[in-house]
Amino acid sequence: MNKGIFITFEGNDGSGKTTQIMLLLEYLKQKGIDVITLREPGGTDMGEKIRDILLDNRNKGMSPVAEMLLYAASRAQLVSTVIKPELARNKAVICDRFIDSSLAYQGIARGLGTENVWAVNKLAVDDCLPDITFFMDVDADTAMARREAKGEEADRIESEKMDFHRRVYSGYLELSRQDPRRIKRINVNRSPQEVFAEIRGYVDEFLEKAKG
């Protein structure tokens, strides 16, 4: 691979992102590609501290604007200190959530408007956008049922009412319609192996084109 590749995974909590990220990580390693995985918010020392603030259930009174700015701050640090340098070293970077999360969660579900969220995040991402984004397409109710089945304690975002999570899902659907070239809508109501086969196909296609 003669240049880095930036891949992001998006979707509601419980959509199966983690499983597919781990499968893709191992697949790229087997192909001899240097690869790192990251998460948002987080991925840096500062970002992890911001993550703690954002997901802490004691902060349920956080304003939507403050929430948006904290996500953008974590993202700016991650892009400048990790993502851009790693891509410059021709590595593959896989990130669990990126700018589309802010557009769906704060722009659409919180009602701040995607144009406002984008205006703030344009500075944060510094022209560093994903080559491929996989939208793990499962409706909000199914995703929530999957997450609750694991018995894990819900964080501040996960604890939001179902109407909020449904708006997030609708937001992702809209984003995928607006940018189908970058955002690949993946039906996850199949076995993990079937889901990964589709993801692998898109990644292989990109890598082949990158050779040229």
C-alpha cells in the first residue's frame, strides 16, 4: 500500500461496530498492512478525559452545544496527533466513530443542524476525512435491544430516550443518502461473517484502486 487508508465505522450503539472492526483489523494485518484502531471520543490522553466527561451519567444536564464542542475538541486532538501522522506513514487507520457521529447525534438528533456541526468540525478534522465509512444499518430499537442483552450499564448517551436514538438512526440514513460514494450502508441483520464479507469487498476494491 503506497498511501494510508482511513476507515470509519458508524451506527447506533449496539449495531455491531466493534465485532467488524476487529475482523477488519485482523484481515488487514494478514495482508501485511500496518494498521491501528482508534475510538471516538478518545484515542489520546486528552481525548480519553473528554470521553469520561461526555459519557458520565452525572453530566445529564450538559447542553447540546457544549456536547458538540467537546466531541470536536477530542476529534481535533486525535486528528492532529494520531490520524494524520499515521496516514502519513502509509498506515491503515480504523476509527470507531468520527465526524458522521457528530452530524447524526448533535446535528440531527439534538437539533443543532448539520451545517452548524460541520462548521465547527471543519476546523477539527483539518481536511482529514475518511476514505470509506461503514454505516452499520440496524434500526434503533433492535440496536438497543442488542446492547441491553449484554447487560452493560448504559452511559449518558446510551441512557437517552428511544426517540433520541430513533432520530440518530434517521440521521444516519439521511447522511448515507447524501454521500453514498463514501458512506457504505451495511445491512447487519445477517451473520457477522456475511457482514464482513461485504465490508471486505469494499476495502479490497479501494486497495486495488489505490495501487494504480
